[in-house]
Amino acid sequence: LPKNDPNFQALERDLEQRAYKRKMDFQKADELKQKGNEYLKKGDFKQAINKYSEALDFARDYKAVYTN
């Protein structure tokens, strides 16, 4: 691999940044899903839906949110 190539280094940084952002977005989505679960247990369905919708804004492919 061309480690000293500036284009390769830029691509590598971009991939690392995207992976980090994806991880942070997934964590935020999970937090929102948990809050939605709490509202659901309390019977506050409107707030639960709002939290689940917010979670999907961060991670559209988080399947667990769709099942709630």
C-alpha cells in the first residue's frame, strides 16, 4: 500500500472519520431507542414514536428501532 501517498492518506483519514461518525450515530440512535422504550412502558406512545423517529434520523438501518 502506498503509505506515503497523500491521496491514499486522505482516503484513509476519510474512511476513519466516516467509521467514527457511523459509530457515534449508532450510539446516539441506541440512546434514543432506549428513551423511546421508556416512554412506551409509561404508555406515552406519542413521545415513544418521536424518540424512535429521532433514532432513525441517526441510523436508518438500525432494525431494532423498526420493531418497537
